[in-house]
Amino acid sequence: MADLNEKIRDHKMVNFIKCILAGFVTKDALIPFVTDVMEAVKESLTRQTGNVTCGVCSTPNVIDCPAKGICDRNKRKCSFHAKQKFQKCGKGVCQTVRDAISQLHRYENPSWCNTDATQWLTEWWEVAKCFLPPQGYDDKDSADKTDINGILNLIINCREFDNEICDDLSKRENVCTIVRDKMRNIRHAAKPDVPDVIMHDAINALTNLLKDVRRHGNFPECLKAISKLNEIKQGDFDIKSESIDVQQDVWKELVSLNFEDKVKYLYHHFSKQIQIMSTEIATLKDASETKHARLIEGTNFT
Ligand SMILES: [Zn+2]
Ligand SMILES: [Zn+2]
């Protein structure tokens, strides 16, 4: 009986790994699509300034004080504007871009704390960051380094995607919020145990999202990901068949979710190389601790 329980548990943990991997596959596939849309947004912003760029005004320079959600209204001195005050752009372009970004935001509430205004007309990612959640994304310097939740928020919050996704993104529940909620529930569960039905449900939601990209046929990455997700769902899918880089991403994610004890139990699901890499990291950690202990000992003797 114990054996059977272990097997069921193990199977549910494999489902958990599958969901994490499916999230990565979907995020990677969405990046060329969001890049394409946001490059066009950046070009449209440049057109609105008559092709004049600034690159000098910082974000606090561009944003009036007090600004909703970023300035501390209750304090005498606003920390966001402590070093740099609001000032009118010398070239007369930055406030125009700021207002255009605000209008593009579904709730007219961009996350100014995430973004660097000096790069708005040169780096589409700095514009995209205005549509990400205000916490946890200011240090993400590319779409690649952002998680699926960040990319989903960009699609949900930036109205430019209204024409790009078949579903109505202004609805409280839509093809993106469904994925966001399902993935959040899985990641935040107390245990990395995912029943088959939940795994299928989550991967189906990810597939629906990719299929809902109006031009998904133009993005080979989306098409490839749709068939990859189908492969992951199958009972005989083995994460060992994935490249070391992919396995490492999933592994890191599992460790960051604090399922370390379970991760050790799952060693045998990953390839030998990942096991060696993880053991090396652990050994290095131990070695530095031992070295540190010796150093302390040494100090005590002198
Ligand atoms: Zn302020
Ligand atoms: Zn300026």
C-alpha cells in the first residue's frame, strides 16, 4: 500500500514538473509575438513625437508628483522624486510619450517604477515594463528574463493586444487570466502534487492561449509550442529527453519554489548531468562553509 501511495505521489509530482515546463514553453513561444507587437508600439510612439527623441529625461523627470501608486502622498518628501524632480522635457517629447503609454494601459495605471523613460523610444522592453505588475519586475532587463506571469500581464494590460488576441481581453475572465490563475494556483500550492485532471486543464489553457493569438500561424514558435504542449501532456513524456538548458530552467524553478526536499526525491526524473550539476553546487556550498569554519578556527588559534 505504501508503495502504491508513493507511486501516486510521484506521478503527481511529475505532473507538477510538466506544468512548470509547459509554462516555460509557452512563455518562450510568446516572446517573438510580444516583441513584434511592442516594436510596433515603440514605432507608433516615435511617430507621435514626430520622430524626435530625447533620451535625457529620467522617469521621475517625466512623471508629475504626486503620481498614483508610486509617490508617497502621506510623507512630506516623495521618495520617488527625492533625487530628480518633475520637469518639462526640453525636447517636448517625453510627456507626450508618457501620456500615450497611459492611454494604452487598460486601467491607465502604468507601472512607472519598473521603467527607464530615457529608453522609451529606443527599447521596446522599457515600454513593455510599464504594463507589468509594479512589484518584482524592475530588475528584469529583457523579456527572456521575465516569467510567464509578466508576459501575461503585458498582454492583458496593453490595449494594443486587443487586436492581436481573439478573446475579449477587457473581460474579467479571458484566455490570459485563465492561464494566469491556473499557473498561479499550481505554483503556490502547498505541495508539488498535481492530479492528472489539473495538469491537463493547465496545459489546455496554455494551448488555448497560443491558438488565440490571431496571427499565430505567422509565428513558427507558437505552432511548435502548441505541438510541444501536446507532447508534454502525454503519459510517456520524459523530461530527460529535454535539453540540459531546459532541464536546468525547470530545476531552478523547482528549487526557487522551495520544494527542495521533494526535488531531491525527484532526482531520478532529471538527466545525470543535472544531478551532477546540482550535487556540485551543493558540494561547493559545503566546501565554502567548511573553508569558512577552518578560517574561523585559524583565527582562534592565532
Ligand atoms: Zn512623487
Ligand atoms: Zn525628455
